[in-house]
Amino acid sequence: MTRSNICLPATGHANATSPQPSPITGMPIRTRPNDRNETARRYFEHSSANRINTDAVIVESLRKEYPELHLTVVPQGSCNILGYASAGNAGVAPIDNAKERLSWRSYIPPASRLNGSGGLGDRVMFGKYLIDWKSREFVLYLSDGRDGSSAYPQVVNQYVLSSSVDATNRLLMEAGQWSAQLHDEVWVFDGGYWQKSSELWKSVHKASWDDVILDPAMKESIRNDVDSFFDSRDTYERLKVPWKRGIIYYGPPGNGKTISVKAIMHSLYDRKDPIPTLYVRNLVSFGGPEYAIQLIFSLARRTAPCLLVFEDLDSIITDNVRSYFLNEVDGIRSNDGILMIGSTNHLDRLDPGLAKRPSRFDRKYLFPNPNEKEREAYMKYWQAKLKDNKDLDFPDKLCPAVAKITKDFSFAYLQEAMVASLLAIARGGKDVVCLECLETHDRPINGSHCDREAIRPFKGLYDYVWSVRQLDEEDPDLEKLVLWREIKKQVRILREEMGDEKGVGR
């Protein structure tokens, strides 16, 4: 689960992203705000001495201070009451003074420098709050009770005081259910624990199948595989087979595996009954990779039906953890409703027991470098994106011309060629440049090479120059297009990067 603490904004800093207090409207409860806070005194006294068990000290003190109220201790990791209240589900306000509170004030940088200058926020280590929920009031103490300075284990508890045990339990049920849900977020396993990522959610919701340039039949098959799995629970049950499946996307990098996964995630969120995604980046964990795998499948089983994505499967499932992973995938535990998708640039590095056994990953899709037709389709995609740019001439005939000179390019290389060309044009680059010497001079006589020394020559340079020259001779008007002139140069530079190897993507 997430390792989150309540973080209240520092006064006067509107950029802080912490939850705001909500108004209190319920029936009053005796909180003695003007009395000396005995529990706060005990917390600071205890934390300044040799600590044994912070939790026990606070519980003992609260029972003495509030003998007429029922006390419930709630770990924040599984039931974030303050987060639930701050989201507008209940009223919440701090009711202690500065001397009775322990907090860290930190600078919170923006997610991007383009989004402003950031702000200041307070991370509360010890504080006291009044919660107003459904016309009932609760006193809540928050305490970071770790004993020592290490990051693990993190012990953040909420101490809920109420006159009604039943009301407390109902509050905890609703807050716990809210905490377990995703709120415009995606579960991401990274660094040894699950965390909710709003950034990935935003990125996924920008992805569309319209942005995925693949063979139409392959794209349709990929989409049908996913949709039919989640639509076919009854079919699996009728056939008496486990309702689980695994798919591998493989091939050279830069050819659409990641954008396809994001498009799938987006389409699953748009279903009538949304299907969540669990995204695994690595197995790095303080408890070791086996413990990480256990955490991954535990949440997947609780969340099912769901999509479970393993990014760079070959680097995640190594020989050291392969057996444990296969046990979770194919063992006695039920994985009903879990569709796994693993991506890899190196299918040959996967153990045959993982890649070739049908009951584990039974379907594979190769994402190869695009053929000429697909490269032309990709250029048409860019043409549509730039159709409103009145300063750039991008006629239809440019799409097949670029497709012809970019053989062996991945989609990533095609994108780089386009982006670099547009940036060069924006900087004012409009000169006609010789593709051999990369200098500006008169065109050589037909059929002859440049008489100057080639700059950074590479294998295939002259074949490339010859193919470009043929296109220019077939349609002299191409050379009048600024975008064509710049793309030729950028493709030449990228081919130099590719060197002697063909079919290498980025």
C-alpha cells in the first residue's frame, strides 16, 4: 500500500498540494482544546528519551486523558481517515496549538519547471484533529511512531476517539474502502511497494489507438484479445478452465509496445465497468524480489478482474526469481480475472518455461520495424497533426517519399527524424545541404558524387544518397519543400547513428 502521511499546506503558500481543512458542522464532543494536552506532553517526553514502544505510550495516555471515550488505533497505510476527510467526505480541522504539534516543513517542487515554482508543505508527525462525519464528531490523533531513524518500518497510526464504537466502525469501513480505491490513479509497483500514480493515469488518458500505427489486422487482434478476455468469464467457467491469460509483446525498441499498452489501459478504463491496471516497473524491495512478487500478486488477486503489466519482462524476471514467479503464476493460488501483459525487447533472454509454456504467456505479438506502407502511414499521422500549421508545406507526396528513404527505421527513429527536422526549421534552417559532405554547394552533375571529402561517412551512405537523388530527379518539386530538405539531412544523421547494423531501433 502507499506510504502517505497527511501533509497540510503552510500558511500563505497557495502552491502547496496538501489537503485543505473541511468545515466542522456536527454535534460537539468534549475535546478540551484549552486544557494542556497531556498526550502531546507524553509524546514529546517519550520521543526525547530512550523509546521502546511509541504506540503503547500514546494509547496509555489517551485512555487516561479521555476515559469516557472509546479508543481505536488505525494504521494509516490501510485506512487513511485524514485523506478521506480532506477529499470532501467529512469535515476536518486541527485542534492543537503549535507547541503541541510536530511537523516538517518542506519545499515541494513542481512536477515540471513549466508548472510554476512549487510551494511549501507541512508533513505532520504528531497532531490532533477534529473529524465531523455524518453529524458525529471524532477526535483523531496522528502519530509517526517509528522507534529510531530508519525509514523502515514506517509506523503511522491514527488514534480515533469517539463515544460510539458503532459510529467509529462505520467511519473506518467507508474510509478504508475509499483508501483502497483509485482516484484518477494507477497502481504502480516501484521500489518495493505499491503506490498510486496520478501522473501515469494522466499519461494513459492521453493515449489513443489512433496514435498507434500498426498493421490494421494486428491492431484489431491485440484489441480483441484484451476485450474478449474480460468479456468471457462465463465462457471460461463453462469450459472449466481458469479465467487467466498472459500475453507477451516483443520486438526491437521503439516500435509501439509501450503506446499499445497505454492505449489498452485507456480503453479498459473507458469500459462500462472499468478494469484497473497494475503496472510493475521492478522488483527492487527491502524484503527481496520474492517478497515483491508476493506483494504484486496479492494486490492483483484482490483487484481482479484487472490488467497486470510487467515492463521489460526480461530484466524483471531473472534466473534468481523465475521459480518463485512461475509458482505465483501457475501455482495453487487462484489468479482468476488477471490478464498479464509483459513487454520485452529481447524475447531470446526469457526462460523457455516462461515464454513457451501455454498456461503462462500463451500469446505473443511481434512489434517489428515498420514496413514501407506503415512508415508512410506514420508520416500521414504527422501530416494530420501539422495540418493547422500554415507556415509548413506538407503535401501528400512527401509521405511516400520519406517512407522510401527510411528503410529499417523504427517508429522511434521516424519520430526523431520528424522532431529534429521541425526544430531545425523553427531555428531557420532552410539551406540546401549536400548529404555527403553536409555543406552547402552546387549540386554535382547527374550521376556523379560530391567532389569534397564526406563528413562522417558510414556504410550505406552512398546508397542512401543515390536513393534520395533518384527521388529528387523523379520529382524536382520535392527539393522546393523545406521539410523534405531538412528530413533528408536528419535521416542521414540518424543512419550514421545506426552505423553498420540494420534494423536497430532506439
